[in-house]
Amino acid sequence: MNAAPPHLSRDEIEARVRALGQWFHNIDLGGVPTAPDHFLGDYPRIKWQRFQHAIPADLTGRTVLDIGCNGGFYAIEMKRRGADRVVAVDFDDRYLEQARFAAALCGADIEFRKLSVYDVGALAERFDVVLFMGVLYHLRHPLLALDLIREHVAGDLVVFQSMLRGSSDTEEVRDDYPFWEVAHFERAGYPRLAFVEQSYCGDETNWWIPNRACAEAMLRSAGFGIIDHPEEEVFVCRVAERSLWAEPVYPARARGERA
């Protein structure tokens, strides 16, 4: 819950925004942009505008979980759509502090929790809408994360977004291939997940970057049915029958990993 902040002047808001450090979400707070020099422009609003139509405009009566909420942009938008309850989790204290401040200034009643995606089972409930935006490539164990979301918190709709690299082609992959048949591994539309050993874009928390075919295959493998692809990096899914899943082994956290 967020108590409504006292009236703050523009200068006071700006001072608080800057004191909270570097923002990744550019949010307009009383005329103060939190990340005016973002290298992607007015992000994530410019991305949101390209897929917002794929999420129900009226979320009255529904619950939402935002995993990896960052500065709170998407969680706030879910409250603006009337969601009865929004829970936003992140493992980064700075992002949580930013998100709490932004939500309070926007009058958005959001529950914030410090929680790793690997520990979402601790919430002990399922949500009508789960947002998993811009998190997968920051995880050392990305498929495990999708499995845990499917197993513990996904109730109906899942909105997934990931940075993608490589070909945007997809091809139908057979259920099995003989050992000596290898040509499909070289085709552009075959699922690929690129591993980042050190860092990418100056960020050591970038671990795995899928191509489009891989993102789709991982979602299906974790038990999600893709119902819409409204934006290059965004996939809207519904909970489906699980096709492949094993009991997870909870991993130790390592090098700069986010959740």
C-alpha cells in the first residue's frame, strides 16, 4: 500500500527523483520525467503504446502481478485500468524505492514486495494477469523462472516481453530428429538462446538473449499458449497444458543477477 504523499512542488519532486538514482522507466511525475535522456526514448511508454490494446482496457475485479516491476510504469498502468489489486515485485531495492515513490505520486494503490522470481511461490496465490516484462534475459536460469511462474502464480493471462536478438523468423520444428540430422540447427528460424558470458551493453546482468523462435518455444515448453504477438518483443499468453516440466532445483544467485 502507498500512502498519498504530501503536496510536493515540482522542485521537490525533481530533487527526490534525482536522489533515487538512475531510472530505467521514464515516468512523468508532476511534470518531472524520471529518465528524460533514456537511450530508447520515452521508454517504456513508446513500447506500451504498441501493445496496450492487447490487454483488457477494463481490469475491474481482476488481480495483477508485475514480476520485475522496475520503476513501476506497468504496475501503475494496471491500476489506471481499474485492477482491483496490483502486486509488484522486484529484487532490486533501488527500483522498489523508485516504484513506491512513483506510485504514491500517481495515487496508485500498489502492494510492493522484495522478491526474486525464483521465490514467487511464496506469494501463495494465482493472479488473473501476470506481467513478466524485460526480465528473462537478466536471469541465469530463464526456463526455470517460466516454469515457476506457470506452476505458482499464473492464473489466466501472461504478458511476456524480452529483448530479442538474431532472426525474427520462425519455423515449425519437428518433435524429434535423428542424431545425424543437423541442418536444422543452422537455419535462422530454429530456436536459439545466446549466452552472455561477461556482459552486454555494459550490463553484467544480461545472461541469455533468445531469438523470436526461442522465446516462443520456451513459453510453450513452460505451459503457456501464445494467443497474440502485438509487438516485436511482446507475447500475450494464456495458461495451457504443460508439455515439458520437471521439479525445479532452486539455484544460487550469482553475478549481478536480477529477478
